[in-house]
Amino acid sequence: MDSEETSIANEDSPKLLFSWKQVAIIGAVFAIVVVVLQRGLRYVCENHIEFDCPYYWPVSILNLRLPSVVDLVVVAAVIAAFFLLFRYLESKRFSLVFAILTGVLLISGLTFIHGRDVGFYAPIAGDARSGVLIPYSTDGQEYFHDASKVDDPIDFFRRYNEIQPTLHMHGHTHPPGAILTFYLLIKVLRDPALIAIFMMLVSMTATAFFFHRILRSQFDDGTTTRYTTLLLLLLPALQIYYLATIDAVVASLLAGVLYFFCFGKGTKSIVGATALLTGSFLLTFVSLFILPVLVGFDLIIRRSLKRSAIVIGGMVAAFVLIYLVTGYNAFESFRTASKYENPIGFMLFVDPANYFFTRVEDVAEILFFLGPFLLVLLIRGMRKFRLRPLDVLTALGCVTLLAMYVAGAWRTGETARAGLFIYPYLLFPVARYLEEANTGMQGRLQLAALVFLQAVALQTIGNFHW
């Protein structure tokens, strides 16, 4: 049998990543650990040490729901669509265009389990401050509501340091770009559901494109890179939070920064990294995450700080210019946001118990939305850690995120949404493992189904708000 025939035979082999016994054991252990921790922490919180403990730990904001017959019909249709689409993708060797289209269709279908109002309107224009969810409200805590009150966007930008403390809970912890993005979308699209769908389309496409380009620069197997890109789009975190959140836009921008900075070539890549980095800092201060990653990558892989100095220096210069032209002070805005996040000082000193337990929650929510099977593959992949670009990026990303937790970021969970940008880093070792494992078609289907069915289960029984 020649090499081509061997390749075809391997491709058609039924090799699985997990035996079905392992699937049952891994799934059961994961569920038991989550339930035991959830019950244990609630017991501690209610009887011994009071701290910010969400009822459905580690998920910060979740209301369980009983699906209706119509909901279950939608669920069945989405699951059937997944298997049909996957079979087609396999025949096309996971074409990137069709992989993105599949991700878009599935996230739309899963969101539709909640119906148009709760699924598409509420995340953008809803209000739940009274304890009752109003899917569409002219007043509320979302960016949409603050943006609806903006009369002059230029004046809003210029006076943002003055206006910021008066905004709702989401708005006043962010730079002006978050609200102005919604202002523009309201003017162009008007309908909150259209805004939600547009943001998802842009974010899904950009994230998949940049993630695929990163993988393609490091792996020879095009099928593996495109398949892993599909896995990213099937993640429960993306399937739940990529529709209608500004965090999805941020994640796509930071993926672009990572690609241009680490794997792009020439002046255009430096300009691209600088522009996207500046744009991300206009949307959220969480973009600070990427700076140590860029510097660390430069030091470890390139043995030089030249590129990071140019890109980060260019971003700083852009904000200095913005300040000179408009008066918007990004540093002052950051201080205002920090004061809101820690109004009585650094949590470790003023409320150490709450600090400790919320740090655990932050890590747990990221892993919960990654899911048990990708977590196992991540561990398998990291066992073969080398000083290779993607391995280094995974280590830098995880260490930086943990350092942000230690510094007090995300005072109360919601990390699977606000930390969406970390998931590509967690899939880099998975991609390498999949390439070396030589998994067949049945193995690819098994893993994709296990990942996606977790998203289906979560969307079926839960309402996730922010």
C-alpha cells in the first residue's frame, strides 16, 4: 500500500479520541465535580463565610428554565442540522467558509430555542433590574440604552471622562467605543435583533479567520486547522455568548492582534496589529491582557522587544493624539472603571474570603464552558509542551489571565463571557494533539458532537444574561 492509500485508509478509519466508556467516565466525573463544588461552596457561604456565591456556581448569571414542546422541537431540528452540516463539511474537508457558515447557523438555531424576544432582543435591549426580564425596554442597564440617549457622538467622546460615572453598570466600566459602537449600529440597523445578528456575524467571521490563519502558519495538515477552527465555533462559550455581546467583538479584535503581531510579516502586519490593538482599547480595558502576551512572545520566540515596542508604542501614541485632539483621557477613564470594580479598595485586603472564592469561580467558569473533553485534550496536548510559538502563546495567555485574576479583575465571575478571548489559546494544544493523533472521520464527529451537545444542553435548560 503506497503513502496515498495509507492516508486514505487512516482518514476512513473509525479511530476515536475517546472510547465510549471514557466518554461516560469523563462526563460523569466532570458533572460530579461541578455539583460537589457548587453544593459545597453554597454550604460554606450560607453557614460559615459569606461571599459572592452565585446559586448555579460557577456560572455567574443563570436562570434555569423548563423547555416547552416547541423548544424541544427547535432543539431536535438544531441537532439534526448539526449532523447534516458536519457530514457536508467532512466531504468538503472542512472548508473555512462553510465552517463559519455552520457556526453562524448553529448559534442562531440554539439562540432561537429561547424565541425571538428572549434570544435576540433581550441581550441587546432587555432590562432585568426589577427581577423580571423585559426583552425590549427603552430604559435599562445595557450599552444599547446608554447609546440611545447619545445626541452628539463627537461631543459624547470629547466629554466622556465627565459622562462616564453617570452611565449604567456596563457602560461606566468601559471606554467610549463600546457605547459608540451601539450608537452607530442603532443608527444603521435600528432593530435590536438585527444588531445582535450583525455583531455575531462579524465576530464569528473575524475570529475564525484569524484563528485559522494562526494555525495554518504552524501546521501542515489543512484539515486539522480547519476542523479545529470549527471546534472553536462550537464551544459552549461562543455558542452562548457570541450572539449580541461586545465581548465577542473584543475577542475577534484580540485574535487579529495576535495573528498580525506573532505571525504576520512586513509593515502591513505591524500597522494591522497596532490598529486592532488601539480599537480593542477603545472598547474595553480588558485588552490589557494582550500586552504581556505580545512582550513575552517577543522575548521568548524572537529574542527581541523591537516589534512589541513599535506596536504598543504606536497604540500609546494613538491615544496621546486622541487626547490632544479630543480631550478624551484614556488613563483617567481606566481609573474611573477601576474605582467602580474595587470601590472600597483591593479586595484581597478588604474582603479576603470573597477575593479567594471569586478567584476560584473565575477559573472554574472558563473551564466549565470549555467542557470536559476539550479540557482532557488540552491537558494531553500540554504534556508535549515545547518552546514552540503556539505552546508559548498558550502558556503566556494562561499565566497572564491568572495574573489578572490575582490583581482582582472580574470581581464577580462572568469570565466565560468577558474572557472569551482566552479560548483560542486553550485550543492551540488541542490542535497539535489532533494533528499528531491522526484521528479519523468518526473521531472528528465524536469530538465535535460532544462539544456541541454541551452547548445544546446549556441553552435548552438555561437563560444566560449579563
